[in-house]
Amino acid sequence: MFPVIGVVGGGQLARMMAPEALNLGFELRILAEGPDVSAARSVADAPVGDYKDLATLREFARGVDVLTFDHEHVPNEHLQALIAEGVNVQPRPAALIHAQDKLVMRAAIEKLGLPNPAWAAVETVEELVAFGEKIGWPIVLKTPRGGYDGKGVRMIDDADEARAAADWFGNGALLAEDKVAFTRELSALVARTPSGDSKAWDVVHTIQVDGVCDEVIAPAQDISPEVAHTAEAAALKIANAFGVTGVMAAELFETPGVGVGFVINELAMRPHNTGHWTMNGSITSQFEQHLRAVLDLPLGATDALAEITVMKNYLGGENQDLYSAFRAALAAEPRVKVHAYGKSVRPGRKIGHVNVVSEPGESAESLRARANTVASLIRDGVPATTAASTEGQA
């Protein structure tokens, strides 16, 4: 009897778990937000339901061997109730809360002695101004819950801007942080099983555009071995201390010459955009590893398959007919792997990514150019002259 894995949430992360489950013989069930979400057409069993409703979660969990997640937004108290009823929830809510609530995360990271930016919980504009005056402007204001891809984040340059953020207050404490002076963003991706087996992938360089991950270079180039090792060790320490199960990403700000060389920005306890490169660049992808981990199976090797791998997201643009550009995109760069999420196109929406692995001696910049060529062709559509030229080559 092969296990049944229930995934709450029908986004692209659940969609990309499906082929890995199929390869391993597992049955994947998806609790979808609607009939047209990304993962709904990738599995046979994808009931539509509200993940914020305990009765819906209880019904969905009936008959699954383990319940896991495409996102971190399921109410923690519902997960506690399911566990009390005997449901195998992975990761456990006691770990998941550190990805759900940034104030909880900051306090826990501080307790572990790991590098945090200066931070404070603030409930009033006056407390926000006092924090900025104490550590120096600029600062960052964040909603503790629900923010992602730059949402729920506000830059505050001075006391006047702090007072202008009064409309953010009134619903509990907010997180105020020092605006870290960093050179680039990094991500340390790890996986852990309930029995404590853990593995890490290479630390990667992530490039953000308007708060959204745009590119990933794996491994991070020109990073000191000491910083890479310390970042990897920090992510593993967090995963073990919090009892994380499955994949966890620790997003980092690199700060050369300051402290250990980085500070921790945020955590995600699920497969993560910064780990999509593993689908083509690692022996074990983050999606296979997540399924192994939540079932407490031995973890797969995380060795890289090439010297460098580049991942490039493509967001929605003017081109509504993505497939019409595939012929030109695939012909332009046959070594680039395209991953489409099956989403309707909206400007700025993540609708897919591409991966490309290096040939011997190839530079990261060359890979980035190749990945961008394919992503741009798909996102923007193919001019008639390009399409005609490609047809002629076919």
C-alpha cells in the first residue's frame, strides 16, 4: 500500500509535487481554492474547499497518511485540532508558526543566537518613531502575518513617513526592523524528517525585482566558504530547533565584513521559489525531498548536477497565449527547461520559470542571458518575424 499525501493549497508548489509523487508511486490529493487553480488539473483528486474552515480540513484529511502544505496560511488552531484527532500534520503547527508569524520568528531566532536585524514589536506610531530614532533611519515596517512577495512591507525613511503609516496600526503589534545594508540576497534551503535526518542544498544567490524573486544562481558565486558553511549551518540549526518537517528556506541578507556575513530575513516552511533550480540542477529536487521528508523516508542526495544552475521566473505580461511562443522559445535555447504553472495570465503574476544548467566552463552571466531569452519570449510573445523565421527552421 503506497501512501496518500494530502496537500492543502492548489498553487504551483502543489502542482510541482505531483510528478514527483507519481514517480514514487504516491497518491497526491490537493485541497484546491477553486477549480481553476494551478494544481487542480495535475492530480485526479482535487476537491475545492476553504482551508480556513476546520470542517473542510477535517473532511479533506480523512484517509490521508500525511497532511502537508502549499502555503503557510492555514490557521494554526485548526492544525492543532486535527493533530488532537489523530491526523499526521507535517510540518507541525509548533514549527509552522515561525513562518506564519514574523514576530514569533524574530524572537525565536534571537533566542537561538543567530543573526537578526535590530527589531521590535510596535503597536503605535509613537513606538515606531521611537524605534527609528533609536537605531537610525531608514527602517522597515512589516505585517507579522500574511505578507509575501513584497506585500505587507513598507519602507520608512524618517519620522514623518512613520507618522504617515498610521493606517497600518490598530490590529495588533507590527514588526519594525532595521533596513539592513546588504550586498545581495541569499537563500539556504534545507530539508528535515520527523526523525531528525536533515540535508542542505548549496546556498544560492537570489535576485529580487519589486519584492518578487526574479532569478536564482546556484550556487552563489564568489561567496566565501566560511559564510556559505555558516549560513547552511544556521538553516539546519533552525530546522532542528523548531522541529521543522519537509523543506525549509531561510532567506538571508549578505553583509560582508559585518558579523557572520549575513542576517536572517524570513523563513518559509515548504518548497520555495529559491529552490526551483533543484528540479534540473540537483540529484534530488526540493519537491521530491519534501515528499520524502513528510513521510519520514530517507532523504535524497542534494549534490548539484552541474557547476552552475540558473533559475529565471517569468511573470504575466501582455502575451495571453503562452503556448504560441513555445516553438520560438524552445528552439532558441534547447538546453533550457521550461516549467509552466497552468495559470491564467495577469501582469505581475508568477506563471512559470525556466532552468538552465551550465556546460563545462560556462559562466553564470551566460546562463542568465540564455534563461532570460526563453523567459522573455514566453512572457512577451513572439514578433511575427521571429515566428516566421522559427517556422522556417522547423
